[in-house]
Amino acid sequence: MLKKLTYNRLTWIDLESPTKEEVRGVMESYDIHPLVAEDLLSETIRPKVDYYGNQIYLVLHFPTVSHSHGDKTSQEIDFVVGKNFLITVHYETVDSLLEFSKMFEVNSILEKSNLGEHAGFLFFYIIRELYKNLSSELNIVRKTLETIESEIFSGNEGLMVEKISNVNHKLINFKQAIRFHKDVLNSFEVAARDLFGEKFAFYAKAISGEAYEVASILDGHKETLMDFWNTNDSLLSSKINKTMKALAVLAAILLPVSIVGQIFGISSTYVPFMDQPGAFFTVLEVMGVAAIIMYAVSKWKKWL
């Protein structure tokens, strides 16, 4: 599906799951390098940036924590940035691009932005919107971490094991998706300075700054989660140890009671006074005294 939007002399072409005919048409209209056109037809595993003198080609993957229109943990977006055009290619619906296209159509953001010189500024505002969305995704994780912290110290350590593991899995996927962003954007800075001039250097640097900020928030969440994980494990281990200790003490208390019961459970032919009236209650009294003695010893030894 192809969507073409224009503003002054700038053109933004957004392609979702493009066909060969759509890519061929774009390639001919905007002099796209054949190698780039070939890459646009299918997803690319490795993030990268290529500079062809009159255009910059970037491949970036953006993680999805709270939502996705597919079953993947990240969404690939390819960017072809020229002097007066920007081409974005993705293989499923990307909410951030969809929202930005709506703003583009009504000029709500364009009138307040410096987009008149070249497409580098359009790329800047789009990718800033994408990183803003990543910050929102991480904010959802932050709220989950707050819930985990509350539950851990409310005595729900056992229930938190799975929840902490799920959040850790999300953060791992998130980090996996953006781990090459800094390197790619650093290379983009060099290419953009050559293509758009020194005036755009600040904006190219700001894009890298957005990536660094997201990575910093992610590392903070990861560190916090690991602290919660260690704390939860400690509290859970302490609770298990207390339970095991209580069971061990209980077994120690019941051991003499069990021995007494077995002794007096032998045939009355071999045990004195078992044929006497009240022998049953006497045995119960002996078992009770044995249990009390073992309980007192446990308290004295501070086992309880």
C-alpha cells in the first residue's frame, strides 16, 4: 500500500508491505539505487545505513512492548532520505507513522516546523515521534515495575516470580531491537552533514540524543528490575527457610510422641500396665509431656 503526502516542495512516500510494482515506480520516480530498491521488497534482519551521494538509506528496528499489529517483538522501518523526498517502508502498521501522517495531512505540525529546506527535517520530526513512542512504551514498563515493587513488599513474592520474568523478557527484546541504533545514527550524522550541510548537524546530533535517552531509560529499568529480582529472591528464600525450619521443628517435636506411641502400641503382653483401667489416658499424658518437653527445648535453643 502506497501513501504519498506533499508539503511545499517536500514529498513523503509511505509504503506498507510494498509490491514490486510500487517499489519499481518509486525507484524510477526518485532515482532510488537498485540495491536499495531490492532491499525494500523484504525485511532486513540487520540494521544499517548506506550513503549513495544523493540519498541516505537506513534500516532501523523499533520494539513493541505494549502493542503490535503482528506477532513480532519489533517493527522494521526503512528510510530513504533524499534532498526533497523521504520514503518510509514497513511491513505492518506502525502506529507512530500513522499518527504522524494524520498530522502531516492537516499541517498541524508542519506550520510550526522548519520543513521548507530539505527532507532531512521531515526525517528528524518523524524519527523523533518514533522515539517518543518508545519512551511511552518504557513508561508502561515503569508503571509495571512500581506494581511489582508494591507486591514484593506486600508478601506476594511467589506471585512476582513470573511477573518479573515476563518484564525481563520484554526488556531483553527491547534492548535487542535498539542495540544498533546508536551506531547507525552516528553513521547517519556523518552522511547527513555531507548531504544537507553543517546547518543540519545539530538536528542529526539531536536524533542520536533521542536514541541515547531511550537507551538510558531502558538501562535504568533493567537495573531496577534486577534489584527487584534479587530482593524478591531474598524474601522468597527467607520465607521458604522459615517454612522448612518450622517443619523441621515440628518433626522434632512429634518424633518422641511417635516413639511413645509405637512403644505403647506393642502388644499388652510385653508392656506393663496396659491392661490396667485408664491406661489409654496415661499413654496420652506421656505423649503430651514428651511434646511439651520438645517444644520447650526448641524455644530454649531458639529454633522457634
